[in-house]
Amino acid sequence: TLLTSLAEAMMKVVQLVTYYAPIAFFGFFADLVATYGSQITADYARALAVYYPLCFVYIFTAFPLFAWFGGGKGAVGEMFRRIARPAITSLGTCSSVATIPTNMEAAEDTGISKDVSEIVLPLGATMHMDGSCFSCVLKIAFLFGVFGIPFEGAGLIVKILLVAVFSSVAMSGIPGGGYIGEYIICSLFFPAQMAIAYPIAVTIGNLVDPPATMINAAGDYVVTFLVARFTEGKDWLE
């Protein structure tokens, strides 16, 4: 009973955050425009012009390759028939965890065994964060440009990739959980400019969160194809 009450209380908090997060986002954005002028909107637009096409290029290249490796040509067509539901759900909820039921339905309709889907999909909701990794690198690169810091060096690239992976896993599954990742980024790379860097990172994080979550959650469904091949053989779909 206690655990149930605590879970309900946490869900209520998440619900409240989800309702009021857009107000905070527009407040952040209005303050940034008032402080730095309209030029910052052009900077955001250029960043999104890079990120959004990258997301769709990844979806239409990497996902079919994963499906083909997992189940052959037939699996590619099956994936495109079923992936719309989890993709739209994740795009609207911005939560990999909220997409788990839809992913379960899509996996069952595809013929993925429950032994695979019931393990892979919940794990993927907290561990499979390729879209969030993309967005994390974008935020860091954007802030480097804002502060005029050189974005170069193998050591820096390795550090950025490690931070992207670990911060993405830490903030997974929670609507608005990206604020945690943005705080980590600013603490590690821009501690002296925290007051400026954090609202900028939060703003761009809100703008890129929907497609990032779509890649994360819809990708969980595609990963079940790969696991099914290893557990049930390459002809599992037939």
C-alpha cells in the first residue's frame, strides 16, 4: 500500500511537471531573446536545421539495416508497417517509458515472442538512448559556439561522447528529465558560465526532445528484431 501510494504521488508530480513545463520553456526562451536579441533565434534555427534532418536520416537508414539484419527483407517491410504507432506515441509523450505498451503491441503484432519483448523493451526504455546522445552532442557543440570555445581535440571528443552516453541513460524515461542531463553538461563543460549556459541548454533541449525520444523509443521496437534473431534464429519471422 505504501509503495502504491508513493508511485501514485510520483506520477502526480510528473503529471504536474508535464503540464507546466511548456510555460517554463517559453519563459526561458523569452528571457534569452530579451537578453541576447533576436540573433539567438537564428542560431537555434540553424542548430535545428542540422538536428531534425539527421534524426530522419538515421531513422530511414539505420533502422532498416537493423531490421534487415534481424529478420531479412521481410522484416524491413514489417518494421515500416508497425513502427508508426510507437513513433507517434513517443513523439507526443516525449517519454520512452510511456511508449512501452505501444511497443509491446507492435512487437506482438510483428510476431516477436513475449520472452523477448518483455525483457528488451523495458530495458531499452532506460538504456537505448541513441537519439538523446545525438541531442546531447548538439547541446554541447551549440554552447561551445555561444561562448567561442574551440571545439576540437580527440580528448574533448571522447569526453563529450562519454558524457552524452551516461547523461542520456541517467535522464531516460522521464518527461522533462533532460534537465538533469543539461545540468550535468553545464557543470562539466561550462561551470563558470552556468547561469547563462543552463537556460540556453534547457531551451534547445526542449526543442530537440520530441524527435530524440522518437528515435529512442521506436528504436527499442527495432532492437527486438535483433534479439529475436539471436534467440530464435534468423528465420524467426517466417
